[in-house]
Amino acid sequence: MEVGLHANKCDQSTKKIADALRQPFKLIGPALKGDYGGTIEHLWIDFELIRSHSEMSPPWSFRFQKKVGGGRCPLTGLDTPIYRNVGHYGVHPDFDTLLSLEPDSVVPYVLSLIYDSTEVLIEKQKKLGGFNADAFRSTFWTACYEAGFNLTPKQI
């Protein structure tokens, strides 16, 4: 399975945060690549950084699609790749907390939220053909630690 972590959408108040996440996401996403069993081949997690969007609607809930892409990009006219067996969902932060953090605390906070969000994979693992969510979450935790980010998951 290949994993993509994204913070594609931001506004003026969160642009610096999106910029700060770019490198850690590029580092951790590929570190999560592996065989976790089941049918899922791609997992895309969107960290949504526009407060007004999050106030209007909840983050995208987990969805599994057999095929994504395979058409033409309306802007460029180029063919888009086809991705098969894609899991995709979004994560919203607490914007007041996020914007109040010291710069060194932003990335660990965001990665902790994403880690917490992967609980949805535990709920869906049977529907994903026996996907091993616990192994994925363990790899996520280790990849963050090895990249120098200590996670602080939600209070137990």
C-alpha cells in the first residue's frame, strides 16, 4: 500500500502551517509504504486547513473506491493516472489550538491528529479484506518517531 499525506488546501492564516507540513509529509508518507494485507492499495489522508470549510461541514469520512482517475485533466488536457483500491478521508484540526501552538509543536500536533484518525481503519479493516490496521498504526508511530516527531495521541 502507498500512503499520501496531504495539506493541499489552506488560507492566509494557515499557509505557514501547510508549508511546514510539506517536508514531514513527504518523509513520512513513503515510510508507510508496505503490505498490510487486504484490498487497499492506496491511502490518502487530507489534513484540511481552511477554518471556514471545517465550520461548514465535517471532514470527509472514510470512503473506499475501486477506481479513481483515468480521465483527462480539464486544465491541462493531459491524461490522469488510474489508481485502484483507494481509501481516502479528511482530518480537521482544532483551529484555535493549532494557531496558538509554537512553531516547533505544530508538526507533532498534526501528526498526532492524523495518527488518532487512523482509528477509522480499525473499524473498516474487515471491509477492506483483512487489512491489518494495527500494523499500519504501529508503522505510522515508528515512522514519526524515527523522523524526530514524538506523537501525543488523544487522552486515554
